[in-house]
Amino acid sequence: MGSTLGYPFLIVSEASLHALNAQLVANGASPVPMTRFRPNIVLSGMAAFGEDRCATVTAVTQAYRFAIRKPCQRCKTTTVDQQTGVISNPKEPLKTLTAMTPYPHLNGAYFGQNTTLTFGDQQVIRVGDLQIVD
């Protein structure tokens, strides 16, 4: 039996959600809110899926750094409206994410990046913090 390694942080960019929602609408499905994906950290000011192409996210102040570990495979939870508990379309957004995947060698739907904190334990992360994305 294999072990499971957890990742305490999930990073997603606003642009990635915008690109996903544009494709959902183009496919005749409804857009979804960021809360469906439950990220800890949401980045702005980068290209769609830019988080998939970086290795670290560091505070400009150098107070903390996150290391990107692996893409986050998404589950059926993303199909549930958290406000109502209703699943209006049991295939979306998973079907669209699978079609959009930048990871053709991986099966399934991926969105966001699992990360770990490499330094900055006990530091405070605030909305609006400036980041260096490498």
C-alpha cells in the first residue's frame, strides 16, 4: 500500500479561472466560482495557467516562499454548488478541464498547483501581498 503525501497549500490564478469559465461558456455550460476549487492562495497579474509554469512563489519582502510541487487533480466536489448543494451538471467543470489540460501525460482534470511552504513559517500572508513568481 502506497503512502499519500498531502500538500497544505493550493495556488490558482484568477486568469486561469477566467480562461476556464470562458471555455465553459463556449461549451454551453455555466461558469463556476473560484470557491469550487478551494484554493488557499489566488494570484493575479499573470497569464492563464501561469501557475503551471513556475517553480516558486516568493513574497517580494522575502518573508516566505512556496514551492510548486505538482498539479492538483480535481474531483467531483468541483461539480457541487456550495451554496445549494445542487449538482446542475455532473460533468462540468471536469470535462472541460480534462480537455484543456496542459498535462496530456496525466489522466483526469487538473486545476491549480499543490505547494509547500519552503520558508517563512509563522509569517502572515495578506490579501494584496506582492509576489515574485519564478
